[in-house]
Amino acid sequence: MTTAPTRRGLIAATAMMAAFGLATAAHAQDFKLKLHQFLPAQAPVPAGVLVPWMAKVEKDSGGRITFEHYPAMQLGGKPGELIDQVIDGVADVVWTLPGYTPGRFPRTEVMELPFMITNAEASSRAFWELGEKYMLDTELKDVKVIGLWNHGPGLIHSKTPITKPEDLKGVKLRAPTRVTNMMVSALGATAVGMPVPAVTESLSKGVIDATIIPWEVTASLKSSELVKHHTEFPSAPLYTSSFVLAMNKDVYDKMPADLKAVIDANSGADFSANAGKVSQAADAPAREIAVKLGNTIVELTPEQIAPWKAGAQGTIDQWIADSAKAGFDGKALVDEARALIAKHTK
């Protein structure tokens, strides 16, 4: 009498368990990722690169990958700790400068050498190609690299006029990385290394007299209100910085193949080149702020840039010598970087 109902009950229970198992499996394939980075959310790269990237990944994954965005070091720590935070799992994705940890990522420094780049889009595409060939399996092997890019032409922002290297004597000049510190020291300044978020307070308190940064970040830093002089190198950009958007490797490895494919489709050369392009596009409106403030903007001619190049050559030579100690051919990497940048420059 009870056999059929019991059997039906067992079938129903089995179906419920199977459904629960499927739901659990589906839930297990959902990933909420914490993205941590060092600039305010409204700064050009967070607003124009990182936020759209997160939205695109969320859309392409059908909502199975979502993000929590922590700008301006809201998860704690200092900008130089971001790369270890993503390796250790404090954050799932970080945007940072490899140069914030001097000497740890030596090949990435090639893009930061004096007078290397033409524009950010070209150099960023070249950077990705070099990274894929020489860096992803070596110094960046502990992370899943999503993008490698550079900002637009770097320049000098100062409290006193600077047009020639001799004007840097006695000037406390902020630089972001080991290579750029080497460069400004070679040009005669007193180098002061610090991450970009510290620039505003350091300028206002007199810790530094000048800084090298692209126009792009001057708006969020309000640095054009703290200095009155800007020295541009139009025909041969003075420098750039190298950036990496990196993901925790274990998190990536745990994703099913279709979600890995989403991450991969939103990574690489095109993403990197676009990130550089977006970064440089933010230069013009930030520059206009300095113009409206009545600041002096000097555009150096090729003839005026020549002594700067001569003064910075020692930095390139020293970097090449250092690369041998790090186990790679720096001269060959410099030559290849220049060739790729030239190839991609429109």
C-alpha cells in the first residue's frame, strides 16, 4: 500500500537533491572579485579604464563574475604593497606600478627609460608584446597579467622655472620609480621617490619643489594649484611609467574554462593599448586647468631637449649594465622596445 508513494517520495527527494547540487555547482562558479588600486575612483584610469573593464567582464560573464572596487588604498596598506596583496590574496585584482617595488621587476623598467616612448598607445602595445615574450613567464609569473601599459608623455611640474638641466640643481624632485629617480639624479636634481598619492601633500609642505607626472593625474592631485611652472618635451617625451593590471593566479586557476575565456578576452595587447590611449586622452583637459590658472607652460624645442638627452644617457647605460647582473640582455631589450614603439607609432 505504501510502496508507490514511498517510491514517489524517494524520486522527489532525489530530484530535490540533484537540483540543490546543480544550484550549488552553479553558485560555486560565481566569483566576486575585490579590485584594489591607489588612485581616487574619479581619476582618469580608474574611471576610464578600470571601471569599464569591470563592467565588460561582468557583462561578458553573464553576471557570474562581479567586482567590488576599492580605490585609493581602501583595503589598507601602501601602493608599493599592492603587488604582494594580489599574490597573497588580500585582493583578487590590483592595478599598480611594478616600479613601486624597486628592482623586483627589472624588465618592466625598459619602458621607463629616458626618451623611450612616442605616445602611450604605441608604447603600451609594445609593452604588452615585450611582456608576453619576456616577462609573463619570468618576473611576473606569480600573477595572472591582464594588462601592461604606460601613461602619456611625462613632464616636469615645478615651483620655479626649469628649461635646462642646470635649472634642476638643488631642486627636490619627486620621481615614481627606480629608473626615473636615476634619471632625475643624473640630470642634476635631488631625487625624492614616492608614490603619486603623496605628491599633493609633499608639494604643499615643501618636502618637494617639483614632480614628474603626466598631465593626466594633475587634475585629481590638484598639483597645478601648487606649482606655477610646467616643462614639456613635445618632440621627445621625457619619460613614462609602467603599469600592470594583475589578478591572483589561484583565483584565475579556479575559474571554469568559460570564465577564464572571459578574462582572457578582456586582457592583452588591445586592452593594454586602449588603456594607454585613455590615459593620454586625459592629458588635454588636465593641461587646460593649468592654462586657466595662468601657469607658465614651456614647450622645449628639439634643440633645447638635446642637452637633456645627453644628460640622461648615463641612466640608460647604467640600466643596461644593471640588466646583465639581473640575468638578461638589456641592450637587446632596449633595441627591441624602440623598434616596437616605432612600429606601432602612427
